[in-house]
Amino acid sequence: MSRFFIRRVWHSFVVLFVVLTFVFIAGRMIGDPAILLLGPEASPADILRVRGQMGLEAPLWDQYVRFMMGAVQGDFGTTFRYGFAVPDVATAGSTGTPVLPLVLERLPATYLLAVTAMAIAGSIALVLGCLAAMYPRSVLDRAINVISLAGVSTVDFWLGFMLILLFSVQLGWFPTSGFGGISFLVLPAMTLAVRPIGRVSQLVRSAMLDELSKPYIDALRAKGFPERRIVFRHALKNASIPVATMVGEELLQIVQGAIVVEVVFAWPGVGSLLVTALSTRDLPLVEATVFILALTAITINLIVDLVYTRLDPRVRFG
Amino acid sequence: MMTAIDHTTTDDGAGQSPGLWRYLRALARDPVTLLAVVFLIVLAISALGAELVAPHDPTRLSLAMRNKPPLSPGLLEGVTHYLGTDELGRDLLSRLIFGGRVSIAVGLIGALFAGVFGTTLGLIAGYYRGRTDDAVMRAVDAMAALPTLLIALFFLFVVGAGFWNLVIVLAFVRWRVFARLTRGMVLSLREQPYVLAAKAIGASDTRIIFRHVLPNILSPLMVLFTLEVAVLILAEAALSFLGFGIQPPDSSWGLMIARGREYLTSAWWLVTLPGLAIFLTTLGLNLVAAWARAITDPVQRWRWLA
Amino acid sequence: MTREPQAQGEGRVLEVADLWVEFATPGGTVYAVNGVGFDLRRGETLAILGESGCGKSVTALAVMGILRAPPARFRARTMRLGEVDLLRASPAEMRSIRGARIAMIFQDPFMSLNPTKTVGQQIGEVFRVHRGVSQAEARRLAIGLMERVRIPSAKRRVDDYPHQFSGGMSQRIMVASAIALGPEILLADEPTTALDVTVQAQIMDILAELRRESGMAVVLITHDLRLAAETAERAAVMYAGRIVETGPMADIYARPRHPYTIGLLRSLPDDEGQRRRLHPIAGTPPVLSQLPAGCAFVPRCQWAQARCSRELPPMRPVAGEQACACHFASELTLA
Ligand SMILES: Nc1ncnc2c1ncn2[C@@H]1O[C@H](COP(=O)(O)OP(=O)(O)O)[C@@H](O)[C@H]1O
Ligand code: SF4
Ligand SMILES: [Mg+2]
């Protein structure tokens, strides 16, 4: 268990290291940060000055080491322009707000949205998947199959607009966008939940079908247990093992869906921050956001792997 | 539901290699999938022959005809604007037809690149094992640990938006899916008696891969390809919506949603209809893929071809 | 459906008459059980014998009422457990009977246990569901049962998971949970087929001991004629979903009448256990989706006549309690 734990954590670090390296390479080698900052129309003189200020004239190795050291300490530099109306060529890169706190400040909103969406998706998908598996090939099963395929095929940000049109504009039940009480959370969370509902319900169905076809189910029936008990206390618990391994994948999908959905609902999370940073070509902010989102994803994978070993006694002892 | 009882003497009936007509017959008995196939065929025709099919010139502006609702009469050609007009008075149906061509092209070409690249790496990794395999699978795992859209956004941010950049970046983030599937299948195939026999008689690796391995993994790969086209169409929509995909004056369904967003309350059709087009297309692809998977799966297929 | 007169069930704990089971499959309808009937007397062991695929398990599942439908369809003229008409019992009644009055153990003990619950939980659950006892009480009772089936250091092992037990120990656990509520009948479907020979003997010993102590009747389903001969008082031999011969086990073993039973006996190694001259029955059983009109054994039978393929041989008494479904039963001798 602890050997596994250490190895798994080590893998996560390696991936994180690779991500940071890629971010560095992509940011410094494929594009010139000074041009990213100033835009392609900037004058050569301005570009040269900014390059100097940003330490871009130093050897690449030197820059890389400084970048990695900074990242380890949570220092991704200061924002190019976030919070400023007009980019200031003279001071860019040398002064300004550190980016990491900006990102961390946005994190709770994204987590709240993702976890709510996951909870909605998980509970609905569990019910749909179990129903489909309990009556395989029935009309109900076929209907659930089409519903889940429709969920998978949904354009989530577009669905967001449709929900706004219906529930905010027409019915006036929920605010169109922004952040506040529960009412602000409902539409974005529902939007975000639809695609996972499709995927997870199919997963639950096939895992349940698999489980229900096993001999021990016959043995339980032979003991005179009620069907409900067999399905929910035995089969579902065991089916949840393969399903649990997919929860990480689903959370990842939700986090990536959040990037777009946050924009639709003006939800003040990391996703909308990333899009702002990208559109304003704010490289340090982009790097910090990508780092935090990658860290989130990697942590999710790690936690799921560790939880998995707790769920399945065969892995726990084996 | 199957039972715990052994199936040793169960006749697995219509098993072996059903001809094309059997697939068509099975399709005819599945109205939902049939509908999806018909829709995709219509879509393909309209995308290929957009110039012939579109009722209007998709770029013809008309200030007098801005944001007209569906079924508004056309002023110039006298042809109805069946799906209304956009904020510049252009015919929405025609723009959907031309925009669809771009969205579908991104999906198809992106999936093709990802498929060729991923399958090749998967074949090499699964067939030769060893270091290559380790390296490929490390890369696959590392990329799978990160959200696809995040990587794509970051790279598009660096290399810039546009059709070809979009296609290449999407292929770059999705090749892993093909690589993983291919490798898994090759691993189990390479121990098969007929592959071992081919090796024993001294067949070259290329020959074994192309004659014995590839043909056997083709149908799962086709199913995956279909699913990936849908995934990439959705990704294109999201990236174009965020401003990092297709750029004006080109258009795509995702970009149309982005541009129609401002008029969400005043001209609902501008956002609703392109989104609906994406939804129906991806749903159609998913339905066909699910059907194809069931029908080519040796365990399941008797159910459909009986 | 006609009802049997009530009085008939003298000393009989289980009566099955005219049981039919078929499976709807894409390859056609599989006629798995075709008019099977048997009685089980209080405390006796009845062996149901036959090759793999002849419908033994399906018969047992039908009696338990746990066939999966679809794909199964089933009907019977009579199926009664003591005074209870199983054909008319509600699902709730059936549940209260299963596991309590009639229990079943399966061929693969390891696959018959839920891998993610401790064996104590799985044995104790029977008490929890049927008797509503507390968790602690269920655990205590489970330990008692594990001791009864002679699982070493039961107290320590009660919280272990199935994968920590060997096949033989797993089957003991299955037995423990089957006998938990003192059933009148135990259906044992090839209980030792998946186990080593020595372990086989241990399980059979435990079953024999439990039978002596509790007086429960056992239906021993097996393809092993010798095992049946050592254990059972009576036997029913099945072929292609039908019972082809019944009677006291000793009589059948000493003087089988049906050509199929004769073949089974001949295919045994000799008494010293040396594989001196084995005569396995040539050919394979018929495809159950295309059963012939006459005797299903025709293609493999050395005595078959033209009549055999035309007429289905009915079950007829041959000698004493022995009965046989072969047109020429009374003329055949074990050559
Ligand atoms: N779920 C099922 N679907 C189709 N055929 C089945 C099913 N279960 C059992 N059968 C068929 O019924 C016949 C009897 O099976 P079974 O009772 O398990 O034989 P056995 O005597 O070996 O226990 C076999 O031919 C088997 O193929
Ligand atoms: S009825 Fe005919 S074929 Fe059948 S067992 Fe008797 S002799 Fe053989
Ligand atoms: Mg059996």
C-alpha cells in the first residue's frame, strides 16, 4: 500500500514536471513572450526593451532553471496587464500583481461548480444506469441509451445559452449569469452535468450488467434476498469499483467543460480567468492558470487511484 | 441478461462474416440509427455541394434584412430565408451549410491525422514492446492526465488560431486515444496462433502487421474514428467559441454561436440553430458508432444480425 | 393445468412433475428441460446424473425459482415443497422459502461469493435478511456456522474476504450459508466438480455429516456416477433435458437399464481406479435447439432401431422401483 502510494505520488510529480517544462518550452521557444505581450504590431525597439526587462536575453537554460525554481515556489511572475485598462509597455514584466494569488482566488468558485455538477451527474447517472441494467433490452433501456447518447453529444456551452433563454429570459427563475447564492449555481452546474450524465450512465449500465451476470448474483437469489438488496447492496457496490476509476476522468472532463461554461455564465472561476488571460495575451497569468488546472487534474487522478485501492479488497491486500 | 449457466452447447447462430446486405437489413430494423445515417448522408451531401445546395450566397450582406426570424421572405432573390438571417442580414441556412463544411472538415481531418499517427505509434508500441512501448505509453498517460481542451487552448494560444493550426493541435491532443486502443489490441493479437505461425514461417514484421494485425483491429478503429469525429466537432465548437479556433471571415458552427451570442435575447435563432446543428451531427455520429460497435462485436452481434 | 391429488405427497418434501424450460436465443429456441419430474423424500439424497449440458443446473434453478427470464421460459404441472405450491407462491413467499427451507450451493464456490464482502458478512446476511438479527448477532452466528463446516480458526477468519480462502474453504463457506437456517432441502449443483479429489472427499463428508445431524434432503447434481453411487440413495439420470432412468442408486449402479446409463457405467475406470479400459460414449449430445422427434439418444445408441427415431420412448417401470425410458429397456443387458 505505502509502496504503491509513494510510486503513485512520484508519477504525479513527474507529470507535473513535464507539464511545466512543456509550458516553458511552448511559451519561450515557440512564441516570443515579448511579442505575445506587445502584440505583433509592436516596434522592434519596444520588443528589445521588454525582452531585456523580462530576462529573455539570458541563456535559455538559465531562464528554464529560473522558471522552474519560481514555479516550485509558486512564483510565476507578475501579470502583464490583468487589472490594467491599457498595457503599459514601459513597466510590463517588471512590476505588477503576482499571478498565482489571482488564480488561487478563483479556484474555490471552479471547485464549487465542478463538485456540484459531478454530484448532479453522478446521482442521475447512477439511477439511469441501474434502471437500464435491471431491465436490459427493454424499452426503458433503449430510451435511456438514447438519452445518454444525447447527453454525450451535447454542446455544453450552447446548452448553457438555451437554459438561459428558457429559465432566465423566459421564465425568470434564475439569474442569467454571475456569482452569488445557490440560484447562480443552478444553471451552470446543470449545464456542466449533462455530458457526464451521458457518459457515466452508460458506464454504470455496462458495469452493472457485467456484475449482474456473475454467478454470485444467482447465489444471492438462491438465499432469498430481495432483488433491491441484491442490486443495490451487492451489485452496485461492486460495479462502483470500475465506475470509481472513471470518476477522475469525469472530473477532468467537467473541469475542462468548466472553462467554456464559466465564460457563458460569467462565473468567476479559473476557467473564465484562463480565457481572459489567453485573450489578453497575459503569458504569466496563462502559465499560472495552466499550472493550477494541471495540478488539479493530476491531484484528482491521484486521489481516485488511492480511493480505488480502498474500495477493492483484492487490490488492498493483493 | 445472461445466466450463470455455461454456454458450451449454445449455438452462437449467425456468427461468421455477415455480408453488406445483412448490415443494411439490420440497419433497416433499427429506425433510430437509420434516421441518424440518413441525416449524416444529407449533411455530407450539403457540405460537399454547399455551393449548389445553399439557397443564398452566405456572404451577401443586407442591412435591411438584419436579424430577421426564420421564414422571412427574401428581398433580393425572392427566396425565403428559411432559418432567418444574421446580424448582417446574411442567410442563416446558407451560412449553416457553409459553416458545417468547416466544422465537419475539422472533425474529419483532425480525427484522420490523430488516427493515423496514434494507430501507427500504437502498432509499433504493441508489436515491438520494450522501450518504445514504455515511451509511447508514458506520453499517452501523461497527456491523459490533463484536460484535452486545456492543452489545445494553450497550444493555440502559442501557435495562433486558424483552420490548419486547429486541426493539427486537435490531432496532437487526441492521438493518444487511438494509440491506447491499438496497442491494447495488438498486445492480445500478437500472441494469437496465426500471428505466431506467420512469424514461424519467417514472414516480415511489416507483412505481419499489415496482413494479420491491422485487418483484425480495423472495425474497433473505425468505431473509434467515428466517435472521435464527434469529439473533435465539439472541441472545434468550444475553441472557436472562445476565439481560438476558426477565425472570421471563415465561419464554423462554433464561431456562429460566438457571434450570435450578443443577440441571444433578440434573435434566438442565431445561437440556437448552429448549436442544434452541432448537437444533431454529434448525436448522429454517436448513434452510428454505438450501432457499429454492437454489430461488429462478436459477443453482441448475433443480437442484431439474427 | 391439472392438479395432482393432495394426498400423494406422503413423506415427500419436494415434488416436481412435467417441468419444461426453454431459452429464447438467436440460434433458435433451446429446449433445455423437457418434461422432467422427480420426487424427493424426507432426508434422502437424490442424485441427478448426466453429462454437462443435459439440463441439470437449469432444473435446479427452475425449482429455486431463480431462472433468469428472459431468456428463460418455464412451465410445470407440479412443483411443490411440502404443503407449498411453488407454482402459485408470490415472489415474496418464494423469497421467504429460498435460503430458509430450500437452499442451493453451486459448482464454482469462488465465483459464488461476493468478492467485496467478508465471508462473515455473507453468511451472517442470511440471518439479517430472514431473521432480522443484529449485526453483532449475525457475526456470532456466522462464526458458529463456520465452525460447523470445520473451517479452522473461524473466529479469526470471519472477517477475511473470499479471495483469502482456497476453493475447498470457499465451498465450505457456501455450505455454511446454505445450511444457516436449517433448510429441509439442499440442492447441491456439482459441489465438488471444481475442487481437487481430496478436497472433494472432505466436502462430501461435511455434507453427509450435516445430513445425519439435521435430516435434510439433498439433491446431488453431478456428472460423476461413482460419486453419486457413494452418496445417494436414489438417482435420476438425465439426457438431453429428459430423465431417462430413475430408481434406487444401488439398482441402477448394479444393473443400469437405459443404454445411456449403461454407457456411463462403462466409461468409468475399473474398481481399482486404474484407467484400464475406458469406453467413453461415442458421439456428442444432440443440439438442444433441434431435438429429434423420437429418442434423443439414437445417434449414439448401439441398440437403436427404426422405431427409436419415430417414437419417443415413455418412462416405464422395469424392475422394482427402477423405471426407464427406452423402447427396449427390458431386453437389454449390460454386455
Ligand atoms: N441462459 C441460457 N441461454 C441459452 N441457453 C442456456 C442458458 N442456460 C442454459 N442453457 C442451455 O441449457 C442447457 C442445459 O444447461 P445446464 O442445465 O447448465 O446443463 P448442466 O446439465 O451441465 O448443468 C445447455 O444446453 C445450455 O446451453
Ligand atoms: S429408445 Fe432406442 S435409441 Fe433410445 S435408448 Fe432405447 S434403444 Fe437406444
Ligand atoms: Mg451445470
